[in-house]
Amino acid sequence: MESILLEDNPHWLNSNVYSQYIAREALGKALRYMKAREILAIIGGRRVGKSTLAKLIINALLKTTDAKQIFFINLEKPDFIPYKDDPVYLQKIYEAYLKMANPDTSKPIYLFLDEVQIFQHWEIFVKSKYENSTIKFVITGSNSSLLTQEYATALTGRVIKLKVFSFNFREFLTYKQIDFSSSLQKTHNKIAIQRALDEYLEWGGYYSVISNDDVLVKKAYLRQISEDIILKDIVPRYGIKKSMAIKDLFYYVVSNAAAIVNYAKLARKIDIDPKMTKEYLGYFQDNFLISQIANFHTKLSQQLRSAKKIYLNDIGFFSLGINRTPNQGQRIENVVFLALAQTHEEDITYRLEDHEVDFVTQDALYQVAANIDNPETWERELRSLVRTKTDKRKILIVKDRFTQVDTKEVEVFSLAEWLIGLDGYIKGSP
């Protein structure tokens, strides 16, 4: 046990061990949440950087906190698997920490439980310590429904959730060491930023993917990530017998992302029941492979019953689709969705009435296009926004160079500029 604890807590011996980790934008929000009494739950898919964010939090805490007061443990370690049905074993791990590190229990202890869903009834241990100690809990998990169900019982009102995604485009530029910190730097690095955008649209934001230059290895990583989620998380957790069918369904979903889902059509493709298809898509969403958004409606009940649009939670998954020719429009729309999802959380719908609007949020309508050089395309995309009666901002986001901007009603952004979020408003070519 002692060797395991020391392996997970190198900061006990070296307070600078995490200083070289790549910064994540979610860190600022996480540190604000750390000031609250409630449990911080960092949720997100496999390999998006939940553990890294936790260690970035630890790195920040080390500036003012004794290292021995901070305990991190990865519950997914093979050594713990035999005890995953015994929540009492979590108490044994904690007691081993107290014995080894000898923290001052009269002061706050920061306890990080990584991949907490591995242990059945983990909430019993967390609740008991939360109520009777000065422990600040940070937990990470890879399944949204599992955590939600347990919050709804033992931990109601005691948890703050923070959802983590793979690298967004700004983080990708930071990783590539491309400076976009000012208008001057953005202009100077214009070509590099555009090339980086093309790369990001192709491969997404998983660190293991973008840090490798071999195309075959990139695809292998993406396939491994998706199949680990399906075969190691979803299949055993929900007792699914048709593991090949659910895997095939994901690859069909990849090819039909950024579109309204047709359960019957998907079911026919892989020869399963439409109801089962809907359930499987729910599992994909719960385990952060995809997101689904509803058609906007003033009545919530109608909105909940509406047909859903599907988006991938990482752009790189498009490379696994069954379509041989990648659809650039799908990728662009999907990356805009992911950017919105990180700032608007649940407040995203689409609108399909007489005309279609790609995204509706509380403050704006968004239309997305690869380019608007063709007059017919410009008219079509503009019409959808202009004819929608609303007081909200109307925003058109365009991937490629454009020259036709002739409206006072719609704001037009280049995709790179909008994703970066600097000066933003562009009229004319970016």
C-alpha cells in the first residue's frame, strides 16, 4: 500500500513535480470552486485530462498548503480492483495515508479520489467524512448519470460539478506554442493559426493524439479511446450482450454527426431495435462520447420530446467514421458546438421551423458555414438568421476566407477568430 500511495503523491517529496503540466482553462473555475465547502466533482470522458486538472489544482494548493495535507489516489489501479465492491476499503486507504503522511488533522485535508465510480457505494465513505471532518473532497468520474444518481441520494446539495473536455482550440494553440495573446500576435501568426485550425479540425483535442505525428498512431489512439469507453465502461456497466452492435452503432453515429438523429434508420443499419438504439445513444452521452441537443420550443415538454441532433465530444472521432470522404461542414459545426458547450453547458438547442438555425443559446442565434463566397449559400445562411424573429444577437461563423458581408443585422466571424475569442467582430476577409 505504501508504494502505491507514494507513487500517486510525488508532491510529498517534490513540490514542483506538477509545474510542467500544460495549463487548462478549467483551472480558474476549479480553484474558485475549491474555496467552497462542497465536494468538487470533475466529470468528463476518458483521457480528456480530469486527472491532469486535479494535479494542476494540487500544484496551485502547494503554494500555500503543506504537501502532506494533500492526498491523491487513483482508484482505477489494478491493486484496488478486488476491493471495488467494498466501500470500507476506501477507509483503509485513507487510514494508510494518515499513517504514512501524518498530516495535521486539525487543519484542512484535500482528498482527491480519481475515477471514483470504480468503487461501489463510494458516496457512503465520502458523506461520512464530509460531515465529520475538515476534508475538502475532489472527485473525478467518467460517467455523468452514475454520479447524478448518487448525488440525488446521499450527496444532495453537497456537490459542485465541473465538466472537462479535451483541448479546445485556444488550448491547442497554447500546446503548439502559437501566440494569440494580442491582435498584433494574432496577425503575425495568422498563417500558423490557420494551419493549426485545419489540424485541429482533423484530429481534435486529445493530448495523446495531438502529441503524436504518425497518422496511423493518431487513428489507433482515437479508436482505442472510443472502444475503451464502449467495451470497458458501457458494455459491462449496462450488461449489454451485443457488444459488436453497439460498437458499430458508434461508427455510424460518427458519420452522421451534426445531423438530426433517425433512430429507425440507425437501427436498420446494424439490425437492432430502434428503442435499443435510443438507449445506446443515451449510454454514449452518459459516458461523454457524444452530446445530443433538442429542437428549441417555448414549451419545455415539447422541447424534450423533439428530435435530437448529435455531436461528437471530440472532433478527432470523425476520422473513425464509415464515410471515406470527410465532411468539412460537419466538422466545423461540431467544433462550434463544443466551444458553445464549454460556456453554455445545458443551454444549447437548434431551431427547425420554416428555416433552420444551427444553434440557439440564451443570448444568441448561431449559423455555421464552410464559406459564403457562393451567393446562393450566402443568401441561404443569411435568410435563416434574418427571418428568425428574436431580440438575440445573430451570428454567422464562417470557416474559409470570405468577401461578401453586406448586412447590419448579422455579425460575421471567421471560425479561428471566434474560437480564439479576441477582437472577434470581422467584416471582410479574416
